[in-house]
Amino acid sequence: MSNSTMQIAKRLQNLEAHLAEENQDNPILFKAVQSYRELDQIAYRSGILTEEQSYATRVSWWPMIAVLGTFSAGKSTFINSYVGSNLQRTGTQAVDEKFTVITYSNQGDSKTLPGVALDADPRFPFFQISQKIAEISSAGPQRIDSFLQLKTCPSEHVRGKIVIDSPGFDADSQRDSTLRLTQHIIDLADLVLVFFDARHPEPGAMKDTLNYLVAATIDRADSNKFLYVLNQIDVTAREDNPEEVVAAWQRGLAQAGLTSGRFYRIYNPDVAVPIEDPQVRARYESKREADMEEIEIRMKQVEVERAYRVVGNLEYTAKRIREEMIPRTAEMLARWRKRVFWTEGLLVALVAIMGWFAISVTGTAEILGGYLETAIGNIFIGLPLLLLLVVGYLYSHFQIRGWAADAVIKRLSKKPEDEEDSAQLTGAFRKSTRWWRPLLMKTPSGWGNRSQEELNKVLDDANRYVQSLNDQFTTPSGE
């Protein structure tokens, strides 16, 4: 067992131990780990995953809230208010260019730990993220500590969940790595709060942020997890024009492609601009309290949404194997067989033409015929000749198989595929074209009745998990 395989096994064991502690509250999640393990075995046999990988490690098992947005939009101030302490530094300029992962600690004081604490701990959703950063960093390999830090907090608001504070987008000098981490966080988060600064009501100045945080998310199946927060709305009290500011931002969102959803209008009373007019102050406070209540309700729901997300990802992954990865691997195999047949046919034809030409030109037909007649009649000459022909054919056959496989994979690499999809398809295709696999076998490797039955079981289990979750929160029968 390789070191990477042992790390995956250890990570899953740690995950099961953590979920076992939650078993009374989240029995479905504990069972779901076993279903992910079953899905892994199907993927191993098919070559879609290597044994150093697991689908269970590609989903966050902890409720995650991500706070994203521009610098000076009040993200850190919002988090400090949420946890009830001055955990994060605040300011009108970019004060931190790191992602801060905030998690619960039962110790009385907060601690700040380096990014390696996240990168090296398989219990967190950033395990070995440094490898991904190194792959795309324009500055070459960089320490994970430059991008991530872990802060512990004794606040009950973060017990059992993770809150992530992001650096401002337009304040970052390590942009590619930051965007890669942001995408990773967005994919894993159960709730994404996107903060904008009401003190800068011109959305055009934030075009880059809008394009990334809005335009890139509108086609996502989980787009409802994005909440757009117009923070520090108290600055509009002097002109009493919050509707105009909101309308400006809504137009900015529409230009980025988002035509649905709304802004939550909030501010922090402790650092707010004094509002002298009692009626205006009452109106602002009423709106802020209503919007904050909605945001806090969504933040409390992440534990429930986490369970549905994990089960939903299980079902999605199983269906994707059956309906996309296996059929696409079969298509690649069909192209591969066609290339092999055509190449061997052309090679045989070429050899036949060259032989005929040589015989015709040199006039050696009678000599060659006599030699073949002697060889056929003499076992000591005929068997070595036959063996030589067989070895020559097999050598050329497997050379052609390898060349054709490389050509199919090269064609795949030219398509605008997701990097992970390309790797999985390549792995499945390579395993299905190994030398011992018959050329005429159309079914991808590992995809027999056993795998199909196991996949159907995983899908049935996923449906039962959803029903069990529904039973916890709904009573359709009315009983």
C-alpha cells in the first residue's frame, strides 16, 4: 500500500470517527461515508479513480460558510460581530491577503495557526490544497502559509461549522492562486455571502468582482446558496436614498447576467454613521433587523443543508459515472478500435504491395515459391518461420494499440474539458486498453454486472438517505 493510499484510508477513518461523535444528530452522514467507499470501489475497478483518491475527500463534510467580496466591504467586521469578538483585523484598506478559516475551539482564547495546519490535516477541506496552488501559481511553488491561516474561536456560533473570511479581490497580488482557492471554497461551501460596499455605489468600478462572483455562478445548480449583501448601507442615510443605491447594484448584477435575487441591506450599529432623523433611523434599523434575521436564519440552516449537499453529491457522482463517464469511455474505446483496425489494415496492404513489387521487379517468384514449399515441408524451418511471423505480428499489433491509444488521449486533451474529468476519462480509458484486454471488448474495464448492481445500490441508498432527512424535518402525511 502506497503512502498516498494510506493517507486516504487514514483520512476516511478520521472522518468516520468525527461523524461517529455526531451519530445521534447525523446518522445519515455516518452511513453516507460507507456509500462513498462503495462508489470508490466501482471507480477503482473502472480506472476512473486511482487508489490514492476517494470521492469522499472531494466533498466537505463540515458545514461551511464563505464570506467573499471586495476589500473594505465590511466582511471582517461582520464576522467579528457574528462570533462576538475582535477576531479579524478591520480597516478601510486591504489588511489581510490570506483566507482565514475560522473554527471552534473549547479553549478560552483564540489562536492563529499557519496554513500548513490546514494543508496537512485530512479532517479539513483544504487537505493538500498546496499541490493545487503550486500547479497554477504564476510565481512557482509557494508556501501555503502565504494563502491560508487557521483561527480558533470559542464562540458557540461556529461550533460544528467552518466560517471562511476571504481577502479582497481587488487587493490581491497573487491573483491566480487566490481565484483557485476561491473557486475551491465556493464549490465546498453551503452558504456564500457576497459582500459589496454601499459607500461605493458605482458597480462599474467592481466589474472584475461582479464578473467572477456573479457571472460565474448564475448557471450553477446551487446558485441559491449565494446571498448578495450590500453592507454599510447606513452611509446613504444622509441622502435617504438606499433604494437608489440598491437599484444601481441591481443594474450592475443584471449587466453581469444575474436577473434574479436581491440584496440584503445591513450595517453594523457599533460603527454606523449617526442617523439624526428618528424616522429615517427607525426605517433603517427596521430594514437592517429584518435582513439580518434572514441572513442569520440561513447561517443556522447550513447544518441541514450540509446533509442534503453530501447526499446530493453522492447521487450526482453515481449518476455521472453511469451516464457520462462510462459512456464516454466506451466512445473512446470505439475510436481506438477503429484506429487499430484501419492502421493494421493499411499496414497489411502496404506489406502486400511491397512484397508483390519486390517479387515482380527481382523476378524471384520461383525461388521464393520453392523456399516456401521447402519450409512448409520441413518442420525445422517452417516452425521458426511461423513463430517469427507471429511475433512480428504481435509486436506490431501492440505497438499500433499503444499509438492509437495515445492518439485518442491526445484528441481528448485538445477539448475544453475540466482537468479532473480529463484525468478520470484518461484513467478509465488506459485501464480498458491494457494489453491483456481483447481488442473487440466494447465494455469498459470493470463495468460488469457486479459494478452496475453496486452502483444501483448506492443510488437506492442515496434516495433512502434523502427520505430519512425529510422525515426529520417534514411530515407529508400530516400525522
